[in-house]
Amino acid sequence: MVTLTQDGAVRRDPRRWWALGALVASMLVLGFDMTILNVALPTMARDLGASTGEQQWMADAYVVVFASLMLPAGLLGDRFGRRRMLITGLAVFLAGSLAGALVDDVTWVIAARALMGVGGALVMPLALAVLPSLFGPDERTKAVGAVSAASALGLPLGPIIGGWLLNHFWWGSVFLVNVPMAALGITACVFLLPETLPHSRLRSNGGTPIPASPRVDALSTALTAVGLSVLVYAIVEAPSRGWGDPLVLGCFAASVVLIALLVVRERRSPRPMLDLALLAQRGFLLNTLAATLVMFVLSGLMFVLPQYLQAVLGHDALGTGVRLLPMMGGLLIASRGAQPLVDRFGPRAVISAGLVVLAFAAFLGSRTNVDDGYGATALWLTVAGLGFGFAVVPAMSTALGALPRDRAGSGSGLLMTVRQVGSAVGIALLGSLLASTYAGRLDTSALPRAAARAADDSVVGAHVVAGRLGDRALEASANAAYIHGMDLVLLVSGIAALVTALLAAALLPNPPRSAPASEEDTDMAPAPADAGQ
């Protein structure tokens, strides 16, 4: 949508903003899913009898599949058209949401979440991959900010709608609400988003054109999926089994071997699915790592917070969603203010400052105690939203800007894969830290074995047991133990954000100022046959 006239002037298609609207609708679907589930976890834990580990898998099943399949998903978009694959991903996501609404067992919920992850794996990287072809360098940060804000819009809106549904219907309704949203995204993509295809390369003998991107490698995809799944399984199971348990150690070893085999295979492939050459580009690599570490911190924060608001402070699901609004407010401010600051100070300074702000918010949150109300939480949530927006939006925009146009799909797939691995590991590691700290501090010495086991599983389980037994001391002990675990998670998150800020300030390159759009920006022009569709 960025082209040159015969006299060399830049001509921008006004439809690019309508196309951005289609991408925003697609990303909004993913945002709804992630946040609605976080708020629904306490309710699902009570109704389905899910332990803390099972809750982690309900969250991580989506993220692990998401991360595992984004590399081949990006390649599919490069080869067969990004709009076509984006619509396919939304359709799969719709089917998974419908399945999640109809099942009534933890295992099947996890399976439905995995199917939704397949759809999400197609949607996320391809929504980002088309941005360099739609917008020039001077508008790209604004476009990335809009897409990121749309994804994050589910943070408050998804839980608010989901909370209202949980107050009036069964927990499956939080899956069902994704169906009309996915249908809206599909419709928007069909009518508003033009197809974008890379130029083909000619064979050496000048014969039939061949696609610019490699074929999807089934073995490499399997190595990615199994390696990540085994790694996350080991992290989730370690607190209950012990870090020295043979199964846990075996899973860690297997994950290292599988991921190493993936790297070796891709390095030897003439046309690799995992293009390690992209990681040799310093701007892409370091900005990707910065965005990944931000997601590590944020995913852990979003895992622990809903249970605190719901179980400890006693708010219902709707009230929990409303109380996440301050984070969204901070994020919206940051997404709108990031571009002027990047133009003036450069992305390195803005990313580093955003990480410092995020660290400050986590440190504030780590001082929470049992007597604090919601006011203190609202304050540090607002600060966290500001830090998240100022850190992740410039990092992603700069990383995308460093990609060759013909590898935008696979490159953004790599970017989002690494980001989602950060999210999965964040939920698994910080969730495991929370679970082990909580269980270690909870006093269940006076309880029968079965009741003690239920209370140890989660703070929601402890409140259910306390309610049945009329045990106020257990409820108080559970609240204190959970807050202690949450504070420790936030402290670790703050330290991680601060260390990342220092590394970003020292290592991130500052790219040169944006130049006007040129022929390089036209490498991914809309395919004429589909442009009007």
C-alpha cells in the first residue's frame, strides 16, 4: 500500500487505515481470550476442581501451542498469502472457542485451549507481518501501537464482559463470547484487508518462479512443539514433584536435546524454517529479546493478579475485570505517546525508560500486605501499563523494521515465537514460584488430609475448604500465604525488568532516523488479483 509515482513521490493508499482496522479486530479477538481466561480461572478452579498446576496448563496450553506453531504459520503466510492464512487462523480460533464452551472436563478445556492456540498462531504473526507493507517507517510505530493496544484491550474489556457472563451464566460463556468476535474479525479481513504476497524468485535456469519463503518443515515443527511443551511441563510440575525428581530432570534434558536438534537441523537446511540469519541482525535480535523479557514480566503479573483480586479481596469476576482498567489506561497513554518520544530520543532510550517504569510498578506491587485495599493496586497497575506500553511498542516496531520485506512473515513469526516462549516460561516459572511459596506458608496442620491437599492446591481451594468448615483461621492463613507468594513473584519480576532495562540501555542499537518510503517499501505490494476483495 506504499508505492511510488512516476516522478518518485510517495503515494499511500488510504485503504491502509481500513486494513489496519481489520488487523485491530483480529488482535482484539486474541486479547479477549487471554484476559477472560485469567479472570475465569478462579471460577473454573472451583467448578471443575482444577489445581494450581491444572490452571497453569489451561493458561499455558494456549501459549505453548501458540509459540510452537508461529514459525510455520509465518511461512504459510509468506507462501500462500497473509490474508488467506489470517482468515484461516480466525476460523480455527472460532472452532476452538466453540469447543471450549461445550466441554465440562479440565482435560478437554486444555485441549480446546490448544486448538485455539493453533488459530492464534496464524493470526498473531501475520497481523504483524503485513504492517511493513501497509505503512512506511514514519507510520509503523503508530500502526504497531494500534495493533498492540488492540491486543491489550482485552485486558480490561474481556474480563468485564466475561465477568458479567460469569455472574449470569456458566463458565463456558467466556469461551462462547469469542465466537462473534472471531466472526467479526473474519468479515473485516475479507472485505477490508488486501492480499499481500512476496515476489517469487526465478530458478537459476530462468524457468518457473519459486516462492521466496521455504516450505514448512514438519519435523522442525514437531521438534519445536514437543521441545517447548516438555520444557513447560517440567517447570509446571517441578514445585509439586521437586526439582530433583527424575521425571522433571528427564523432561529438562529432553527439551534441551530437542531444541538443540532443531537448531542443528535448521542450520544445515538450505532454506530453513527457523532463519537463524535473522538473529544475526543485532537490531532484530536485541529488540526481540527486550520485548520477550517484558512479556515474561507481564504474563507472570497477569497470572497472579486476578486470584488476588477475586479470592483475597473478595471481588466477583465482573469486579475483577473492572479493576484491571487502570493498566489499560496506562497502556493507551503509552501507545499514543511512544512515537513522539522515539522520534525525539530514539527507541533505545524509550525502551529502557519503559522497563524502568515497569520495574518500579512491580516493586510497588511487591509491598502489598493483607491490610491493603484496592487503591494501592490501582496505582501500581497504572504505572505497569505505562511501562509496558513504552517498552514493548518501540521494541516490536524496531524489530519489525529490521526485517527484510520478503521475510516479514517468517521473521515476525520468529519474533512472536520468542515472545510467546517468554510468556509461557513467565507463567510457568512465576506460577511455580507462587505455588511453592504459597504451599510452604499455608498452615494446614489441623486439617484432614484431603482438605489439606485441596487447600494446598490453590488459594481458591483453600477458601472453598474454609467456607465448608467455617474455618476463619484457614482463610486468613491462605490470604497471607498467597500475598506473600504474590509479593515474591512481583519482586522477581521487578528485578528482571530492571536488569533488562540496564542491558537495553547498554546494548540496544539506535537505528538511523526514518527515511521517506522508497522502493524497498513496495516489495510487498498488494496482489492485484485480490486487492479489491
